[in-house]
Amino acid sequence: MAWRISNIVRAAAMAAVLPLLVAEPASAAPAAGTGPVVDLALVLAVDVSASIDWSEAQLQRKGLADAFVSSEVLRAISSGTNGRIGVAVVFFSSYGRGVMDVPIPWTVLSDQASAVAFAKAIIAAPPMSGRGTSISDALNLSLQVFAAMPLRASKRVIDVSGDGMNSAGPPITGVREKVLAQGISINALPISEDYMGDYLEQYFKGCVVGGPGSFMLPAKGFTDFARAIRRKLVLEISGLTPAEMPERQARLIRTAGAPLTGRDLLPRNNEPAETPFQGDCDFPMFGGFGRF
């Protein structure tokens, strides 16, 4: 199934950069941008593969929308050096046999009004679903979104949320290394059901997450997604990890947009920056990896 660009992406403001978003994934360096400086440039890569049914997709969307208008997230944004962040949204299953979409291009969030408008755009995005779960395709598309970014940010993060492992597209390890080489960190929110144990969480931690200050924060099923994504956004905007800000600690201990220090570039809690995963990082469902 050919993937499509939403009406929002076809807006006039994005006309000049559409060729970058619809082309084959490339390794172009992120554009410096000439727009406002933001404390964080965040791409939300949201899984819309066929393993997620309609009701689960609705829980995802509502959870995202509610998170951005929550007092916790708004407070984290306003606590930053510049008091604003840039966010874009990618919907992914896989190229070729699925759908890859950019329903919401770069949007600056700085106050309640801009957050409400962004939340409404999430809810209004056309529903979609496709075969395959290609986290590697999602990372490649996110790189292209960063390449077209009109904003300026010293901290760039891709936030991958989903309920499955890399089953299509190129092998994830090489794509992850390409992302990290550009100074972009990857965080993950695996949506894990009880029967999975901690397998999916360990997979995302070992095969997906990487970069300075990166972390994995799970949701215990789709009904827990709203809580998890709200907490994850607060941490990302504040430049903290779960260990540095326990869940019940409401007070931010470092402002968003603070410059990275030598400590930020080292592994946290004396753990390796990348935790080895005891298994394969790719599970091809179409007989191999690469374009179909």
C-alpha cells in the first residue's frame, strides 16, 4: 500500500519541504533551521500497525492529546530556558506494505492555547493502519522530518511508542546508529501486555533506545498509555531520566533547554549506554529486510 501525506502536511507552509518527506529514506544531516530557538525538538513516532485495533488506537490518540494539555507537561514547557518546544508527529507501520505518514509537521508549543491546538490536531488526524512494524522505517522518516525542521534546537529526540518489534524495513541496528551519529537521542515507550512479561521492554531498551540521556519507559497495556506518555513527555522536556525524577516527585530539578554537560554524555547510574538484548533485534515477517 502506498503511504500518503495528510492534509496537514500538504499545507502551504510545508510545500517547500514535501519532497524530503516523500522520498526514499536518506541520511541527510538535519537542517539548522532559521526559525525560533526551542528547548527541545521532539518527533513522536507512533505505531499504527495492524496489531493495534481501533479502540487501542483511540486510546493512543486520546492519551497523547490529554498529555499535551496536562498541567504537568505545560509546566515543564514553561520551565525551559526559552519556554517553548517543537513537536512533530510520525505515524508508522512500514514502507511498501504499510503506511508511513507525517500527520502533524513541526509545531511550536509555548502555552495552553498552542497545546490545545496541537491536541486537537492529534485527534483530527486521519485514522490509518498498515501491515508490518518497521521501527527502522520510522527512524528513517523521523530523520527526514528533522532535515526539514525550520526550528533551532540543541536537543533533538525521537520518541518511539509501539507494541511490537522491528518486523519490516531495514535492520534496526544500522538505522539506529545513523540516528545517533547525528546527535539525535532515541527514547522508547513500549506498550506491553501482561503475557509478554518484560520481553518487549528489554527489546526496546537493547535494540531501540540510544544517545545521551535516553531512556525507556513502558506502558502496561493501552489503558496505561495516557499515564506513561504524560510522564515521558515531562521527563523529555525537562531533560531528565526516570531515575532522576521519581514518578511522585512533582518538582522539576533541571530546566528544559539547559546545556549538556560532561555528565550528560556519560551512561547514567553506572550502566552501559546501550543494554545488550539477548536475542535478535529484527523479526522479518515478509521473508527478509529492505524495500519490498
